[in-house]
Amino acid sequence: MRQEKSSTPFTAKLINPSLPSIDMTNTHEKLASHFHQAVAESVKRTVEFPPGVLVTVVDAHITGDALHAKGILSVLPADRAEEALTAIREFDKELKEDLVKRVRLRRTPKLHWGLDTTEEQAAEIEKLLNAAHRDEG
């Protein structure tokens, strides 16, 4: 009996139709949530940031093949973001070792880091809106 391909990602259809199908979307969402928590905890316990720098892991993603993972960081004060990225990259090996203990993965993903720029974007939009409002009045 041949399986039909589903247009919905992460849904497995069982060969025996009398058994319920397994919805892998929830499983993937649970893994993503668990991975985010694990990355945040690993960063908190492993990385030594410069004094006066507050770093929060606002999001973390892992690819389906678990070869790559990306953590999105919020850094305060924002002008010290590069210092925070340098610090987190220095602890790459220790972070991977800690993640392996927290999340059972067959492979240890290559870690990539990015910055959350939501606050800066919001400030820029607000500045533009204020300037447009002044120009109208």
C-alpha cells in the first residue's frame, strides 16, 4: 500500500488507517519551545557577559535536521550588543556541551546568533511618525 504525500508539513500518515495519525506539528512546536528554554538556560549558566550588560534570549530556532540553530538576543544597553555577541561566541564550545545535556539531539547543531532589533525599529518608526505629524501641523 502506497502512502499519499500530504501538503501539511510534519504530518505522518500511518499505513493502517484504523489507527490515529500522528500530528508532528505539535511535536515540532514542543521541541522548538523546549529548545528555546534550553538555549536561554544554557546562556544564563555558561556565558560570562561584561559587567553592566543584560542579555535575554528572546527566541531560538533549530533546523529540522538539527544541523543549525539560531538564537535571537536582546541586549541592554543596545550600544554594547557587539560585546555581548563576542562574549557568547567565546563560549560556543561550552554552550554546545551544555545544550547536549539539556536537549537530546542526535547531532550538536552549529550555533548562530542574531540581535533582536524590534526596539530600534519601533523607535525609528515612532520618530518618522512624529516627524510626519509635525510636517502636517
